[in-house]
Amino acid sequence: MTQYIFVTGGVASSVGKGVTVASIGRILKARGVRVSVQKLDPYLNVDPGTMSPYQHGEVFVTEDGAETDLDLGHYERFIDENLSRYSNVTTGQVYSEVIMKERRGDYLGGTVQVIPHVTKEIKHRIALAAKGSNPDVLLVEVGGTVGDIEGQPFLEAIRQMRKDVGRDNVMYIHVTLVPTIGATGELKTKPTQHSVRDLRALGIQPDAIVLRADAPIDNALREKIALFTDVEKRAVVPLTTAQTIYQVPLMLETAGLGQFICERFGLPCAADLSQWQDLVDRLLTPKEKLRIGIVGKYVELPDAYMSVREALVHATLFHNRDLEVDWILSEDLEKDRGFERLSKVDGIVVPGGFGDRGIEGKILAAKYARVHNLPYLGLCLGMQVMCIELARHVLESDEANSTEFDPGTQYPIIDLMEDQRSIADLGGTMRLGAYPCNLEAGSKAHAAYDTDMITERHRHRFEFNNAYREMLSEAGLRYSGQSPDGNLVEIAELREHPFMLGSQFHPEFKSRPERPHPLFRDFVKATIEFPRDGKQEKLL
Ligand code: GLN
């Protein structure tokens, strides 16, 4: 039977609750415990797919095609398990379901209320996540902080769970921020006391508290919090800001949280984190630097490219290098700025994106990479941009484009497929999730994966237009990955280039710290093997 750990947040959001949950998953897995993770997001959107990266950061995509919170990316990377659409629940999903049932007449005669109907629907979704993967322990993170109005039904639902599955099978962990004040740098526990009081007012007594802080937390402080919150002192766990997020499982383990949870749940207590320790040791050892330029439009907000950055961390670590990212705003390239920065990077990544802002700058980045033989990895939009750029070169015309950015273009290199044309809704209507792809023997893609067939995760509406296959093939483009029916170009690469490759899918979602993604791994390898020429031509 599955046991549950519910993780709530207090004081402030964005203190690393997602990484903490992912790390708890890892320390349990290190004991041979089967774990899965679920995120409950109290916002009204059905999923984050329609939200701007400014609101939400990256949209993470699961194998089964759900557009989810970026914390699921941390979960997958830390516990090394694939999650599913049941792993992310939002208020939007819950209310749609409840209202649909009401219209259908399922509640006939009853008044439909937050308690019990909405809470029942939430609990049903928690049960689905447990049923789907059948873990020993399901970790459930409640998004936001205690006290948020929209979080209340979720907190009520997890409170009820204690009675539903028995108190021995449920733990509550509260993650709070311990701020430092002013010049003295004194750590303050009062906000934590208040947020635990709020939680208790809702009927939830935490079993453990994780204290996020920038400065070390001493014993006296832990004792004080233990006293005020009725939590055992050993379960008041300090978590100071780490150099890398991958240190967090080790920090929680050293603080004894794994031992505490396992004693409570009657699970095996001996943990083997030696491989993870080795990974962290290698990450923290200073190495030769490798500078990768990520050319995008949300570069001031790296959360928008969370999985891309992490995939680069994994791949550079594999090659024993330290990653240094130069975040280059694509619009700067359009204004003739930033080319000197391109001349100093060892490779360029153009990540995914939607809408026409900054597109021309991304096309210029692809051109720079092609002309200067600089390794290039294009992710979804980055592949489309690479194909458009080559077409412009062949046709000697800037008219070539995607119909996403220029619906009337004379040369629609990237276009909608027939079945996408009639779609009116924006939410959940893209090509989403894992699709198979055949690899062509002798290609760079095939060499990277070392297999004939792969599956990768998609999130896009537009595709390579087959009408231009021949023209671009003659110009040196190779369609090294294709859908099994041969209809869709999934990977395109340049023959005569050290490494210029784009995928219509998002490889970044499948990279894991101990298993870098083959395309990222070989892209980084190329950046090491082919030193940059350092030319600064602006190419405008
Ligand atoms: N906007 C492009 C499309 O919809 C690319 C999407 C992406 O990069 N994820 O096809």
C-alpha cells in the first residue's frame, strides 16, 4: 500500500520547494523505496501550457503529452522515473471535472460544494497518481504557500487524507524560509512560527520542517522552532542555499531527514547515495570552462529554459567541463549587438519558442553557426530556424519563413500540417508527448543515439514542409530522423558542418544527471573538438 508525504510551503514561494521534494524522492530511492511525485497547482488554468514563461517559467512535457509545471522536470531528473499526466493537478482541472459532473446530473439533488465535492475530486486525483505508478511512497507537493486563498481546498484535501489512509501512512513536511535581517545578518524564525500556526489552524500538524536559509542555522534556532511548532528537534531540518541543486539530497540525508521518514513509515533505513555523491563531487571540482550561448527571448529569466540548462549541465559534466552559459537576447542580434558575444562562445543553442518576437535574431544566430562552423543545437523552434536560415541562403531571399511568423510567405519552409489547420483552441492542441522516430544510419543523430529507433517528447504545432525537402537536401541538409511513415522530419542536420543539428522534439526533457541526453552529449563533444574561429562578422 502506498504511503504519502505531503509537502507544503510557508513564508515565501520560490524558495526551492520543488527541488526539496525531488531531493526527498532521491534519498528514499537510495534506500530501494519505489517513489513517485505529484504536484498540486492551485491556479485556475487547466495546465500551464497557455501561460507565458514570465508567469510560469518553462512548461515541462511528460511522455504521455501533458503540459506541466517545471517542478516535474526536477522530479524526473532527481528520481530518474518518468511521470505522467496524473502527476500534475490544477484547480482548473478539478473544477472543470466537478462542473461537468454537475451538468451531467451526477450530483442530482445535492448542493455542489468545495467540501466535500471539490476536495473529493482532488483526493481522487491523488489516488490516480498512486494507482498509476503504484509507488511505496507518493510525494505530493502543494504549490504556493499556506494562506493563499486558492490553496485552501488542496490543504483541506490533504488534511482529510490522514483519516482516509491512516495516520501511520501520512506525513506532512512544511518548507519555510528563514530570512536574515539587515546588517546584523540575524536569522529570523518568526515567519516560520506564523506559517506553522496557519497550517495548524487548518488542521495540519507538520511532522517535519525544512528551513531554507542563506546562512547556516544553528542548534539553538532549531530548538526554538521545535519548541514553538511541536515538531521533534531532529525533524527541524536546516537547508542552506547550495552551490548546485544536486547537493540538496546529500544535505537532507546528512541532516537525517531520510532516516526520520523511514523510521516513521517503517521503511528500510540504509541508504546508498555514493553515486550521487560522486556526481556532486565531480560537479563541484573546478574544471575547464565551456561557454555555450543560449539565444532566446526570455534570457533574463533562465527558468524559462530550465531543462535546457540542466541538460547542458549534464552533458558538460560528462565531458568533464564546467558550463558557463551566455544568455544572448535574440533581439539584440537584430539590432547588430551581441555578435562579439557569439564570437566567444564554443557552441550555440537555440531553444524552443512561440511567436515572432526575436525570430530574426535566432535566424542570424543559426547563420553565424553555419558560416563559422560553430556547433549548433536547435531545439524545436531552433530546428525550424535552422531550416529557414538555410532556405534563405539557398534561395537568396529573406522571404523564406514559417507560416507561424509570416502567414503569407512565398516560401513556407515551416508550415501547419493539414490536421492542425482547423484547430481553434490554444490549450492542449499541439503535437504533444512522445512520438517514435527512425534514425538514418551513418548520420550524426544515429551515431549519438547508437540505435535505429527512438521516442522523444514533442510540443509544437508547426512542421517542416515536405515541399522543400529536395531543395534543402541538395543544399546539404540531411533528414536524419523521421516519423516511421516518413512523413515528418524529426531531426535535420547539416552534412558538411562539425555539428549543426536540430530536432523537432525537445530532447532536454529526457536528460538526466547520470545519463546526459545523446544529442546534448555529442553537441558538447563537438564544441570541444572544433575550437571556435572567433570571427565577429555581423552577417546582417
Ligand atoms: N512555435 C513552433 C511551433 O509551434 C515551435 C514550438 C517550440 O519550439 N516548442 O511549431
